[in-house]
Amino acid sequence: MTGGLAVLAAAVTVVVWRAGDADLAAGVGGAISLAAGVASAWLAWAAYEKPPDLDLTAIADQLATAVFDQWDRELKRRQVGDPHPLPVAWDPADPTLTDDWASIRRRAESGAWPPEPAGAPWATNPAQLAGHDNALVDVLGRIPTGRLVVLGEPGAGKTILVVRLLLALHARRTLGGPVPVFLPLASWNPTDQDLYSWLEARLLLDHTGLAAPHPDATGRGHNRARALLASRLIMPILDGLDELPPALRATALATIGETLPDGQGLVLTCRKREFRWAIRPSYGIDSKLTGAAAVALRPLTPTAVTDYLQDTPGGLVAIARWDQIVASLTATPSPPAARVLTTPLMASLAHTIYNPRRGEPLHGLPDPVELLNPTRFPTPAAVREHLFDGFILAAYRHDPRHPQRWSADKAQRWLRFLARHLEHRLHGTPDLAWWQLHTAVPRASFGLVAGLGIGLGAGLVTGLVGLVAGPGGPVRGLALGLILGLLGPGLAFWLPGGPWDPMAPTEPSRGVRWQPRWSRLAWGLGLGSGGGSMFGFYSSIMVQLTGVHMSVGVHVSVGGRVLRNVFVGVRVFAGGRVLGNTLVGGLVGVLVGVLVGGLLGGLTRVVAELRTATSPEVVLMRDRRAFDTLVCVVGLAFGLLGGLMFGLAPGLMLGLAVGLVVGSGVGLSETAWGWFAMARLWLALSGKVPWRFMGFLADAHERGVLRQVGAVYQFRHIELQRRLAP
């Protein structure tokens, strides 16, 4: 958008100039320069927004609204393809995995936790924790410390169960009370980041409204997220301890137990075997989660599996296709398929693969009896792998509810690339974040793409400047722009650890607003003076290369008559005193750059509405808007700088050219959208992702291949991700 406006303004000015009316061209240049300045000031002022002052209880209530809305929609979407929710039941876990029940009760009676409710007494022993379906919220209330570990086999339904628990807790929550928040543990490295810092970062990512400042009673500056954590107004529901690398699980568990204060509730999910290894690692000492009780999920009963698989819109013929599978569920010994289908995940995959959708014919669908073939599927692992492989193709079958934008083969190829990206590039994290897509592109490719892109933009505008000079000018101007783009941004992207290092960690921006602060103003003034001096030098060199005659001054057109050189300045002539003119141009650039930098230095990140639930699309839209704003403000500000320095049309175009380069650099350093756009372009050209990347992810989410966790997507299950990325 910014580049198009710049090229349009430059083209209009050049057309007027080439028409032979130099005075009119000067007036047009001055008018556009004035408009650029007004637009820059308006963008900065329009972005000004001060977050409202709220007390912590009001912040917690607004956050609770966003969390409930987000997970209520996500749970309903996950159940769209299922005929009915599968029943989930649990028993008390092995007592060797938890604290003694008497110890849990004594800790709760120490005074840090709320007293035992009169109408809902605590359990007297772990046996009273058994239950099923939606009773987990009552089970949690019977634990004196409010700390619960949910254990289960892969695909046993731990995540869906705790999401239902989260919604039930929100339904019972009183105003001003703690907010249950779902937090996937896979993004935490306990050796590099303490628990509260990670919790704060994750809250800010999923709920950007928590970034607003909220000083404590002593006046120390904190944001809302840290203040909520310090006041114990966040109840963390930590999902997937087993998804951390094996070497980190024991450390993470010990850190959680040592960090969370008495009185802090908690829910944690993990696989049984991995949890046992975490509390009794082969190195070190035992590390049980202090004050926590545990339950273990049961396998599905044959009756539950039968009812679920045969709940199909295909009629009696479709139901009869499951007869042999149903018989195998109670056979002795049970075949591998019967053992696999006792988890909700595998039963759901089988239902998707072998049952028709409403209005879909049975012809062409695979027969579920193939799962009993002992040659093809001799082990449960072989059955699981087959179901994972068949699920992607089944999810992209024709569905009247979803338009068929992508074929199953293409979707599978792109999903395999994304799974390998997560497993190999991002060390096995399940978080598919669009702002990390750039890590899938080699550094050298970024230098080439960025240098050519920015260089072409600057070269096009600079070439138009050369067009004014006559024959040879456009070619030399375009060449100069390309050289500047490749030697500037191109080389900068190859330098590791620099401000434009594509491999450096990036986070999406929350938007920009204008709120002047002395520290940022000082930074802006320093950058403006440096950029202004460089612009002055560049402009003078451009004069020598293109042979353009330019004058420093402001040109104002009144009633068709141009009043030239209202501010009489320095005239720069090609072939004259190059050194002196370059120094003078640089000095003038410094003076005007200080003013521009002061304007830009007041830009800071915006704070979003707390009640709004975050999604990947919302985060992308907000970050792209911030990128556009930064590039517009910088580009227009430098256009104003060029108009003030040179007045005529070439000055404006020179300013826009340099502003596009500098603005792109500022946008890349402050947002993630620029990196994402370049990565998507490169990967789409190479066939690794579709052109409509975010649309593809949203469609995969609707089909149940991906799930949404706050601002990121994840594969439906970590085992599906690992199967796609061998």
C-alpha cells in the first residue's frame, strides 16, 4: 500500500514535470510534501490511545470473559465432526505418584488455602476422586489444595477433559475470583526461563490487553499480567508436561512445585509413564508435585466404542460395516485394532476415515474390516500409524460444509512440511505460529528476497527521479536503488544477531500508538539525525549520478502562481563542488531528521481490548496494521524531508525512496509481518506452502486437522505431528 502511494505520487509529479511546466511541478511537489507531513502527523495522533485504568478485579473479570468465549467456541468446533461426546471416566492414580492424602490435607489447613466449604466438604481419601464426564469440576473442589494432576495414555482425552473443566470453572467463578487459563507447557524451557516469566509471556501473547502498565502498591512498574499472577488471580491449567523434552520434565515439575506459593490452585496433564519418570528421574532425587492429588483416565468401554463408531448417517449398511470390529472389542485375545480403539483419539480418527458424512455415498470409502488384517497391522503401533495416515486424506474428502479449496494430496504435502518445520527447525514444539514461519527459510534467501524487494521499490522511485534528468537518468536511478537495497537491507539480513537478523526470535506486534516518552524520543532523535545525514549524503550523490538540478526550499502554489524558495536554501548543482554540497546536504538532513525522529520516537505498542479473544488471524491483522503504519509514517516523513530540502518534485521522490527503505527496516525490527510475508512468498514459490497460507490453516482448523490454542495453531495431536514429520 505504501509503495503504491509513493509511486503514484511520484508518477503524477513526473508527468507534470515532463509536460514542461516546471513551476507547476514545483507546486505539486510542495503540495505533496505538505500532505505527507500532515498525513504523518495524523497517523501518529490517530494511533494515540491510553489504556483505561482498571483495578485487578475488573481486569480479571474482563480476562475471564475472553477466555471463556475463546474455549467455548473451540470446544464446539472440535465436536462438529463427532456424532456425540465420548464418555471419559477416571480413577485415583497410583498413590506412589502423589503426596500422601493426610499430607495434602495438613498443608491445606496451614492457613494459606481457603477453609473447607461448609456445603462441599473435602474428600476424606483418594477413592472419592473417582468420577466420569463433567464431574471433574466437583472432584477438583474435593481436593483440599485445589491441585490436580490428570494422567492418561496418548489420545485418552486429557486435553478435551481439562478444557471442559476450564469452562465449568468459569461457569462457577464469582466476580473478582481467580481466572482459569489454559496454557500449553510445550513452549516453556525451564532452564532458560522461570515459571512466572513464562506465564507472563504466554498471557501477553494470547491476551495482549494484559500488556498495559499496572503499578503495584509501591509504585513499581508491572503490567497487568504480572500483577494478576502476583495477586494469585490466575489459576493455571498446564497441559502436556509430556510434550517437553525428556531431559526437561523433571526440572519443570520441580520448578512448578517450588515456584507456586501455598494457596495457589493448579491443574496439570501428563502421560502416566512420562509423569512417573519425571518424579523419579534416573538422575537426581524424587520430585513430587507438592500438595497435588492425581487421577488416571480409564480406557473406553467396548459399549462406548461401539455406540460411537456405529453412530453414522449412512444407515444400516454403514452400521453393518463395523460388525467385525465390534465383535473384536470383546474377543480374547483382543486384536491390535481392538486395543487401539479404546482411546477417544483413535476412535475419532476411525470414525472420520470409515464413516460417510451426511449426504456422502459409501462407494469409494475404505472398509473398517481392513483394520483386522494381521498381515498389514500386526501391532497396535501399525494400526495407529495407519489411522494417522488415513485421517488427512479423509479430512479433505468432499464435504458440503466446507468448500474444497485444496486437494487432499496438496494439503498432505503442505502439512508434512509444516510438521517437519515444527519437529526439526523448532525442536518439536507443537505451536504452529505464523510469526515463526521465517525460520524455515535459509538466511541467504532472506538477504536476496529482502534486498531485491526493497531495492526495487527504492530503485523505481529513484528511477522516476532520473526520468526528470533526461536520457540515462532512469537507468542510473534504478541501478542506484537496487545497489542500495542489496548493500543495505540485503547485507543487514545476513549479519547474525543484528536488528534485522531473520533467524533471531521475533514476536508479533500488538499495534502502534503515539505516546511520547523521553527514552523513546531520545532514540528517535538519534535515529532521525543519523538517517537525515545519510539522506542528505545520498541525495547529493544522486544529484551527481542523474544530473538533476535541485534546490533546497519549500514551494507553495497560490492561485496557480508558484512562490519559489520561501525558505531560501542551498542550491546543489551537478558537477559543482561535490564535497561541499554533500556536507551541506547532510547538515540540512540532520536538522530535519531530528524533527522527523522526534515524531517517530513517540510511537509505541498499543494495548488491545481485554474482552476480545485472541486468534492467529487477529494477531496477524494487528501486526500487519502496525507494519503498514510504521512504513507509512517513516515513508511520508522522509517524503516531507525531501520536499523541505529540495522543494521540487525530485526532492519528494528521493524522500519517498529513502523512506521506503528506512520504513521497511523499522517495520521489520518492530513487527513480525514483514518476515512472514517474505517467508510466505519464498515458500509458496517453492511449493512448500500455499499462497493463501493463513486461509489454509483456518480451513485445516475447521476440518479438525489443527486445533487453536490462543494465538497459535497446533496439530490435532502431537502424535499426528510426529507421524507427518518422520
